[in-house]
Amino acid sequence: MGSQIAKHEGVSSQAMAPRALAVTASVPGLDVSSHDGAVDWASRWSAGKRFVWAKATEGTSYTNPEFASQYNGSANQGFIRGAYHFALPNNSSGSAQAKYFSDNGGGWSGDGKTLPGALDMEYNPYSGGSCYGLSQAQMASWVRDFSSYYLNRWGRYPIIYTSASWWDQCVGTATSISSAQPLWTARYASAVGTLPAGWTRHTVWQYAETPYDLDSFNGTSAELATFARTAGTTPADPCTTTVNGYRVSGAIGCKYATAKSVLGNPVGAMVNRGDGYYQLFANGAITYSGGTGAHEIHGSVFSRWKGLGVDAAFNRLGYATGDGNTDVTFGRGEIVWNAGRARAYIVEGGIWQAYRKIGGSTAMGLPKSDMVAGRGGGVMKMNWFESGAITWGSGIHVVRGAIYTAWTRSGSEAGVYGGPITDTYRSGTAIKQNFYHGYTLSYAGGTVSAARTTG
């Protein structure tokens, strides 16, 4: 940990007028990785070290082969120990890496022996630039995504390891999460120096990398034990609140902070579905997964979503990918409010994909049915819209415009033409579409004509 900081910033990297912060007590510690191999924990203990973080993972494909022996060996010697993750923000999402870290030794429990997981944010050791090719806003979002997953899974934030120079360059003031998370600052000098943007206090200071990585906890031994044992030792988190006995936190808490006026108070605890989370409120819900982020639904969309049954809604539609009350997208579908019909309709699956591809309500108008069974003509399922229909049977096909009008007058899929077996296509100056019973409808010169071409 910190090899890239030493490489880029060197020793005494902030020697020019550092702002030294008062340290009234400290506890010596260290951090290790595979480069340290088999550690003589007894000698480290004799040297006065009392805590350690061991590298567990990097990205979503590397695990430290020495982790188990380092993590368990230090604990057997009496160290308070934890695990750290080396972030590769251009490799995969923050939540994906937090899950990989959590699944491979990076968890936390309030047993008084386990430190919270650490997120190692430093210069990119590979190609892609110091900031991994991400903007400050993108990097901040990545950190929030990692931290929110960890908080939701383990009940506390990870500690962030970084240097002021890297953080101010690559994240800056773009994140609000720093004020709520403990800081492990790296500076190889005689004083802590200026802290990264957003923090006014450090929890741990890495002050040297020779003869091995040396750290200092900012507090007494009793305070170190409390830090290991208690989730609520960090400053107040603007994304965490408790209302009516229900805690709202993490990414869901951040979304709630912006939408509580429309959602109302929570009516239940956050629910872990394994691949994500949701929480219900008086007037809506917030869903969260690593792939979609946190999104709120309320009003007509929420009423229709909840009416399906929460489990059924997730099974059919997945997690919300947008916010709102009249038109909300999900991972596998969309709920759209049709005010003229005073009803919210569901468009889902392959029909929904076709609907989105063609332009959604701009091209098809608002839906006027859920997916319904076809009445023949090769159509198995279909959705009706104000300006057309999308059918599933002989593939998924869109009928709209003048051809749609002529088709519906003939009885639609149950009529003489049957369901569509192609989308519209151009033939000379005409727009044509083929249908199940061997007919082709052609639109040219303002009129639609029908010809039986097969069967």
C-alpha cells in the first residue's frame, strides 16, 4: 500500500509549509501485502505494533496469496487486523469491486478484533493515467458506489487510504462522502501535513514505507479498540438518517435525501435481495443495485409496481434505472402512466426493448395495454400503444402509421392479414410490411393497398 504514492510523491512530499495536525496520542501499526511474504508477527509485536491491514484483493480478479496467513497470523499474535482493497476504478464498477473484496476476506464484524475494510485509492500503476482516465466527478461516483455497497453489506463505511496530492487531483471536492468516512492519509514525512479535500481529521497516518509500511492510529489504544468495535465512530453522514425507528443509509440514503419530500417517511427497514437492496416509504420506494445505482419511484408508477407484489415486480422488471412517477425504466421493462386512460401500463421483455429502440412514446405514443395474449395470426403476445402495436410471435415486430390504421380496421392480428412477420421496409417509393396470412400491405401516395403475395 502506497508504492505508487512513494513513486509519484517521494519522501517529504509535502515538506513546504505543511499544516501539522495535533496528535495527542497514537498507536503504532503497519500494513502488508504479498510483497511482505511470511511475516514474523512476534517480532512486529515486540516492536510495539498493535494493528495491521493486509491486502486482500485488487480489481475483481486478484487475491493476495498470502492474505489468509497474514490476516490470521496477525490475529493469533493479538493484533487488531483488517483487510484492504487496491482500487482499479477503470476496471469495473465500485460496487463490483466492493463485492469482490467482501467475498474474499474484506468483511467487518464488531468483535473488537476486526478493523473496517480499507479502500486503497492511489496513482494508477498501469496504463491510463494517474486518475485511471476518469474525471473527478466519475471518480467521486466510483468511490460512493464502492462505499455504499460496503456500508449496506457490513453496516459501516470502509476507511479510505489516499494521499492529499492524489485525492485533490483525481477526486477533489466532487464527493460528499469523504466527510462521513474515516481517513487513512499517506505522507512520508515528520508531520501529517495537509489532509485531502473534505477531511478535517485523520484516523490513520502512513508515515513511512521502510523498512516496511509504518502507520499510526490517531488516538489511544482504547480508542483503537472502539474504532474496531463500533460502526458509529465516524462523523455524521448526510446520507444516513433514522425515522420512525427505520434507518435509511448508503446509496439509498443519499437518494432519499433528495427525494424525501415526495417519498414520505420509511415504513420498513432496508431489504437485502442478494443482488441489491430496496426500501419502502409511505409514498414510494428506492431500489439499488451495483449495476443501476439508486433510483426512486413514487406516485402512479409506484402504485402499479407495488400492486404487482414487490418480489414479483423485481422478478419481472428488475431494479429501477430511472426516477419518477409517470414514466420509469427498469432493467427489464418500463411502467408508463397514461393520463387519458387513468392507468399505468407495463411494457417489458423483448417488446419493451423494441419500444425503446424505436423511440418509446415519441414514436409509438403512450401504451394502452400491458402485454396481452394475441388472438391468432401467429401472434403470441403483444402491447397496444396509442399510435401502433408491437407483437411477439414470428419474431418481434412493430406496426405503426398508416399501415397500422389499415391493419386495425381489418381486425388486427385476428383479421384477414394476421400478425406482422416483418417490420416495415422500403421497396421503391413504397413502405411495405409482410403479414402472417401471406399479405403485404404497401403505403405509397397517401394510401395503403393490400396484396396477397404468398399462401
